[in-house]
Amino acid sequence: MHYALNLRTFFYSHYFYLGLRFAAGLVGVTLISLQFTNLHTAMTVCIGALCTALMDMPSPLRHKFNEMSASVLLCSFVTLLISLCAPLHWLLMVMLVLISFFACMMVVYGKKSMPLQLATLFIMTMSMEHSMTASQSFIHTAWFTSGAVAYLAYAMGVSWILRHRIKQQVLAEALFELAHYIDIKADFYDTRFNLNEQFNKLVRQQSVLADRQQASRDLILRAHLNAKDAIVVQTHVCMLDLYELVLSTHTDYAQLRLHLADSPVMTTLHDLAWKCARDIESVAYDVTRKKASYPEISYGPELDAVEAELAALQARIAAGKPQQEALAVLRAQRNKIRAIIRMIGELHQASQKAYATTPFWVDADMGPFLSQQKYELRMILSHLRLDSPIFRFSLRVAMAISVGLAVAALLPYAAHSYWIVLTIVIILKPSFSMTKQRRTDRIIGTIIGCVITAVVLHVISNMAVILAMLVLATVATPTFIYLRYRYAAVAVSIMILLQMHLIAPGNNDLIMERLVDTFIGAAVATAFSFVLANWEYQSVPRLVRGVLEVNLRYMQASFDLLQGKGKDDFAYRIERKRLMDSLAGLSSALVRMLDEPASKRRAVEDINLFIVQNYLLVAHVAALRAILRRHVVELPTEPVNAMLGISHDQVVRTLSQALDPQAAYIHVEALPDAPAADAVPWSGWPLVQRRIRLLQADAVKIIGYSQAVLRNIA
């Protein structure tokens, strides 16, 4: 279950704060405008505030101002344009289609542009019902803009006051997702769970975790001006280091189960991982409550049980039983888990006070770690071609809205055609899987919302109670819109239907008409989700190549770090982030493909194995780094660096071969073992050699899986 759906953490999450901020701003702007205008004008002001509020998300203050200002300007322009065109029906229809097309083209700017697209299409649909003179159109737009600007000023003020609080909440969300990631890894020690299914879950969660970590970076690393900011910076960096340690815990779980399946130590390892997840959650919970975090979980009994099992294995080996492999695997897991427990302790410490120094970024350019905000016209122009998925999506929406308007004109009752259009806009998304999920949530949410509204209006006549329900729905809508859209659909249906009842009471068919309009809009959106569709398999070759290219750069940065060629790990962190982002993008495409029709699913298993193998390379590098740190005292630098250099050359050749289009049809021989260690006494030789062999072997497997992906898609 998502952490924000748990009552213990819900009221501390940024989702709940967003709902409160949204509702307070919307209700406040409306009530103030009612003091100076009539109800109709106040609703225009309210809609202006609502369109700007759709852009009110956790963002750096400068980005938030740019995003919300863009919403104010664009939505005001669309309001004026549609109002001026409304008296001429044919011109209005043309403008609705054109605006729909260009609004959808804004998707080229990434996820942050999706609320702007929705706000633009929302105000377009809300403005199409009103026929005005030219002078009335300008006055109407002025009132709309005043509401938009008022909410902009309010939101920026609140966000400035709560800027540190928002950083804490976004950081806490990333920590909660890391805890969930460890929960999935814990089940690898439970023989009841299938290893392949667990890997699939792990890869999916890795995609979510990468997204939350990026949101945390964007807010925390842009500016840290005081001691309170320094604490969240320290905690954030400690979280990333902990994540790398968690990656390094990957082992051959099949071998672990083979050797220790009958031993209670497997349950002990599971319990240790589970406790680590709870410990991280306790840090996240304290961060959301603006408190320093202190350790409360004891790992002693489980660690003692592991030590007892290691002693028992040593005794069996001394008695002549072949238990060396089991001993080596268990000892490695013990060492890694101890390192993770120590790092969680540092995570607690990082939340307690600001320290004098901040690691790795003093005078460094944080740009590579941060999302860049670029809104350039040439980006849209470059996608004005039929093979562009965004261009095809824009055409699809424009055609669907045209059909929705035509159907609305034929309905026998006095339909509000904007409801059909709005349903199409909300449901029809760039990918088929997103459209499918949004359609289900929209229909179910609307039905539940209509039923609740009908019961409320039938049972309750007290205006104060109805207004309280309206405010509650207004809070719930933005709270759940990015958390559980189905809940948001319930809330928004209640909110709009109650508003309609208050503005124009007496329409007994209002709820039934809204249901019919929703089903019509959903049917049109579903039909057009197959028109000029962009299936996920079409983008997979590009994404696979992107992963391989980034992995090559990551391997270069990794071996430079392992060989001590750089003064710090800054370049390594950048390339690790880029690789995780590229893997998350491919993983997201795979998840979306699984929701597409069976005929459009291609190379699903091969894509999944390709993702897993790249993930294993990251895990091996993290493990090598942990081994070198653990044995740094007696480390024989020159021979170890020579071994790492040879391994690096072999891995780079392998990944380069995977990038070669001609390599799809050639036989690949296994790489030779790592060179024998020099005659230098060092306890880390067996561990380093083993990890290098695994790294090389998994690099070779990447060639096979990338070939299989390309063959099956072609």
C-alpha cells in the first residue's frame, strides 16, 4: 500500500498539504470575489483559480512560478479566444479542434507539462458553452485572469513559507519508497516466493524509486541556505549512499536457497531486511514530522543467529563436510547487511543536526543531477511529423473531440457537451495503457460520485452540510489526483455536481445526464485510443540502445572510481543516476506494454531479462566498491588496478558489441576469467575475482538479450 494511503502518514504527506492548499486557495478566492461581485462572476474567478491550481505541485520556487505563470497566460488566452469565437458555431468548432491539437503537442516538454495541457483543455471546454459579445468576452477574461493571478500569488506565498517543509515531505516519500524496495528484496530470502517474479517486482519498484529520488534531488540540491536545509541535504545524500549499499546486497539467491534452504538462517536474513525497511520508514516518518530521528530497532538477536549459523558451517567444514560455498555466500550477506545497518545509523544521525561539511558537491555544478526546464518552440516544431508519437497523440485527441462534439449535438436532451469533451480529454492519454487505466478509474469514480451526490441531495437539505461536503470534495480532488485517480474521480464528480446544484437547483436529471455524458465520452476515447496508436514496442529499440550507451559511460566512470583515478565520486554519481533513469524509462515502457492488447506485446520476457541484467551490472559495481572499501587497509593498489583495468576493457568491448547492429547475428564467446592475483597477501582477492567474473558473465548475457529483443520486435 502506498505510504500516503496509510492514516498514520497521510496527514503528514505533501499530497494532503496540496489538497489543503488547493481548497483553501480556491474557496478563499471565491469567497473574496463574492464580496464584490455576483455568483456568476465569482464562479468565473473560481475557474481561473482552479486552472492555475492544477499547476500547483511540489517544485523549486522558480520553476513553480514559471509553470504557474505559463498556465495563467495560456489559459487566459484560450478563454478569450474561445469566448470571441463562441457566437460563430463553425469557427468555435474549428478552434476547439486546433486548441486541442496544440495543447496536446505540449507533451513534448515532459511530465511537468501534463497539468498545463489539462488546464488548457479544461478551460477550453468550460468556455465553449458561453456565447458573449466581444466586450463581454474581454470582461469575462479579465475576471478569469484575476482569479488565476490571485491563486498564483497565494500559492507562491504559501510555498515560500513552507519551502523547507515541502523538501522534507518529498524526501520522506523517497525514503518510504526505498523502504518498500527493501521489503521486496527481503522476500528473496523467502523460498515461498518465485525469484523471477521478485525480480520483476524489484525492477518495477526501481522505476518508482528513481522518480521519487529525482523529485527529491530537484527540490533539495538546488539551494540549501541554512542549517535546516543542510539537514535535508545530508539525509538525501545518505539515502543515495544507502541505496547503493542495498544494490550491492544482490547475490546468487538461487545458490543461497540451494545451500541454506533447510536452515532457519534464511528466515533470519528475511527478518533483518524487514527490520531495515522498518528502520528507514521510522526515519521517513520522523522527517515528515520535522523531528530528528533516533534508532529504535535492535538487530542484535538476528545478527547473533547469523553468527551462530556461520560458526555451525565452520564446524561442519572442519568435520570434512563440503560447506565452503554456503559459508562464503552467507558471510558475504552478513557483511553487507552489517554495512547497511551502519549506514541506516548514519541516516538517523544525518537527520539530527547540520554538520560542518557537505560531501562531494562543494563548488560543483549540480545541473547534471537536476531536471532541466526548457520550453522552446523548436521542440514542438521538431515533432510535427507523422512518425512522432506526440504528433499522433495530438491528432488522436483532436479527432476524438471532433467526434465527441458531433455526438453531443445529436443527443435528445439539453446536454452540456463540455462534459463529454472533458471526459475525452481526461481519459485519452499518450499511451494505450494510461488511457485504459484512466478510463476505468473515470467511469468507476464517476458512478460512485454520482451515487453519493444523489444520496446527499436526497437525504440532506441543510445548506451548511452541503457546503461542507463541497469543501471536503475540493480538498480530496487534488490530494488524490496524483495518488489514486479513482478517488480523485469520485471527489471531482461530487464537487462539480454539488456546484451545479447550488448554481442552478431544480434539474432532477442532472446526475443521470452526467452519467450518460461520461459513458459517451469514455466510449469515444476508447475507440480513438486505437487510432494512430503508438504501441510501446515501437519505442523499445531506441530505449534499449539508450540503456547500452549510458551503461558504457557508467562503466567508464565506475572503473575510474574503483581504480582511484578521480578526486571524488561526483562523475560516478552522475552516470549512475543517468543509467538508473534510462532503466526506469525502459521498465516503465515494459509495464505499459503489459496493459496493451496481446497482439501488441512483443519480447516481453527478453526486455525484462535485459533490464535485470543491466541492473545486475550496477549491483556488481556497487559490490566491488563495497569490497574495496571494506579491505582498504591492506589493499594492494597496483595489482588490483591492473585486474580492474583488464576487466574494464573486456566489459566495454562486450557492451560495444551489443551496440553494433551487425552483432545481432554473430556468435559471442564467453569472456575469460579474471587474471590470477599477484603473489600479494590480501583477504579481498577471492571476493574481487568472483565479482569480476560475475560482472563479465552478466555483460555477455546483455548481448544475447539485446539481440533477442531486437529480433522479436522486428
